[in-house]
Amino acid sequence: MKPIIHKLIALIFVMSLVSLPVAATTEDPQYVHYKRMTMKFSGNNATVSLSFELDAFVQAYTLLMGSYNLEGDIRKMFYDFDEVTVSEIGKDYAVLRIGNVSHSSNGYYLHDSRKLGSNVSVLIMVYPSGATKQKSNAKETLNIFY
């Protein structure tokens, strides 16, 4: 029985390794689907919570190799931002800190729209007061001031 389990694990591992580079060559990776992104602003910084789904092969790959291997793809999502720190990565979520995402002007903060590396099904932008602004099928953040 044990040789069958080892062969099955080896097959899943090889299939995931083969599928990952092919999918990674596209601009919008098909193996990662970004479902929801919540961006909470505080001063000129933001905390981002990102939830995503992975295809079966990449799920197997991350199960064997660890979810930290997704950090490169998650960073590509925020290519238009300057100070991105990945705080935490799980099997279907990530938490990031983004510095200098907004700038101060006359006592208010302005966030200029920034492009995202991939579409996100639901983008929620949370003002410091708790009010929210939402956009479906977002390819960029929204212009806001607070």
C-alpha cells in the first residue's frame, strides 16, 4: 500500500511542477483567481487582505512545498505600488502592508488609482472612518480621498 501512496504523491508533485511554469507565463495567471481584496487605509499606508483560489495542481504544490512559494505571484499583483511587505500567506489568503499608498494634501489624504497585476472579483476600499467603497471585476484601485 505504501508504494502506491508514494507514487501518487510523486505524480501530483510532478504534475504541479509541470503546470506551474506554463501558467506563470501568462499575464493573468489562470491558476490563481483573486476573489476579494480589502484595502484598509490609515494615514498614507494601507493594510490589504487578499483572498484567492488556486487550481488543483497549484494547491497540491503548495501543500507539498508551502504557501510561501506564492509570494512572487502575490507581489506581481501589486507591481504598481512602491512599498509592499507581505506579512502573511496562507493556502487561500494573504495579508500585506503597503506604505506610501496615499499622499497628504491640505489635511486630507489622497489615494490615486493604481493598476493591479490581475483582476480581482471584488475590491473593497475601507476609509479610516469605516465607510467603504466597492468595485466588481477591478483591474485597478479607485481614486479616493479621506
